[in-house]
Amino acid sequence: MKRKVFFLSDSTGMTAENLGRSLLVQFPQIQFESVTKPFVDTPEKAHRIAAEINKEAQESIARPIVVDTILNQDVSIVIENSNCFYIDVFSTFLSPLEAELGVKSAHNVGHPAIFKEDSRTVDQNYMQRIDAVHFALANDDGMHLHRYAEADIILIGVSRTGKTPTSVYLGMQYGVKAANYPLIPDDLDTGKLPNALVEHQRKLFGLTIRPARLSEIRNERKPNSQYANLRTCVDEIRQAETLYRQYRVPYIDTTQLSVEEIAARMLQRAGIERRVASL
């Protein structure tokens, strides 16, 4: 069975999407097709999306699921009255919190921080994330080896194990400067850590993946190639994991993990503190 899911917000949609995905991943037996609609901040926009939801409900076997973080009740009620299973994230939690705290919520739209911070701190956090993302992109796939001394962590692994998205996510969410280095067959055949990585060994973190899944991913990029051949994938993964164990590089299997899970587990195992609070 496939279910359509709408993540709706009057801000960027990140809260609705992150929370919604955390809930839906608990139902692996169901296939979900999602769409995120940010900045739904007027009744007019809400009516257009409600029409889209109703159309989906008519054309599908099951009604859509809506995860909503819209604070304006004039807007959210339009969505609630459409033909959907409706989850209003804020009303679910704000009312009990108001009762517990004895005060009304401010109903601020799009505020990432729930603790008191001045604008200078928020700006510093934002700039730290941006700098870390730029660092990840500039040091992707073994580029600019001379900048590895600046890295908080250096991800290593064979091609298509998730190094780039994890590096960017670490920067975007946590302000962690992550470089990544691809272990190519020439590196693996030596059975030794590449020279560029030797002096940064304490910063290394390895990624691995099941060979069958790696072959599937590579076939999407280069169908029926030696690069995607299962035997090639088996050999490369075996050599990479041997290298990790030989040099005591911590590593993680990414096969069944989201980038969020990879990043969180990696930071925990590497003992790296998050540079800024996550969004």
C-alpha cells in the first residue's frame, strides 16, 4: 500500500518534515510518497493546497496524511477540513505545555531556538553552519588535502557509501566541519592508509555498506559496469573494512540508516560535540 503525505508549514517546513518522517519510519511495511509545502501562511494558499489534498483523496484508495505545523488557526482550519488524516503538531503539544507552564505560547512562526539567545548568537550559529557547509563542499571527494588540518572529522569510504551527503548534513545541522576522502581501488590494493590521511588518522571515520546494496546504487549511476559489478563491490568493501580494522578507524554500516542517523551515531562514536544546536 502507498500513502501520500503532505508536510505543511507557515515557515520552512523542516519541523513538519523531520517530525513527520520520524513518525512514518516506524511503519516500514507501508510505502509513503511525500510532498513538502512551506510558507502556507494565508487562507488563500491553504485553500489551494486543500484542493490538492481533496483531489488526491478522490484519486487514491486511502486519504492523504497531513502533518501540519501551521500556527495561524485561520489557515490551519482550512487544511483540517479537507479530506485527510490530520496531525496538527503544535496544537498537540502547545496546549498541554501552556497548562503546565501557566502561560500562553507566543505562537512565533519559524523560530528555531526555544532558549533565550540574542540576535548575535543566532547570527553566529547561522554563519557557523554556512561556513561548515562551504567547508564540506570545498573538501568533497579528496579535494584540498592541505585543509584537512581544519576538519573536525574526515569521512573515508569507497565510492557511493554516503560520504558527501553526510558531510554536508554535519555542516548544515551541527556546524561540524567534515571533509571526505574516497578510497579508490589503487588505495585499497596497497593495504595501507593513503599518505594524505596518515597524519590525520585520529580524525578519520569510515563508512561501509552491504555489497549488494552498493551494487544497486552504482548500477543506477553506471548500469552493467565493472564499477557496479557485485564482485567488485564485495572486494572493495572487504578491503576497506580490513583497512579500518588495521588502523583502528571507527566505522559504521550505512545500509539501513538515514543521513540523520549516520550523522548522529558518528558524532557520538567519534566523541565530537555539536558545534551549534540542531535546527
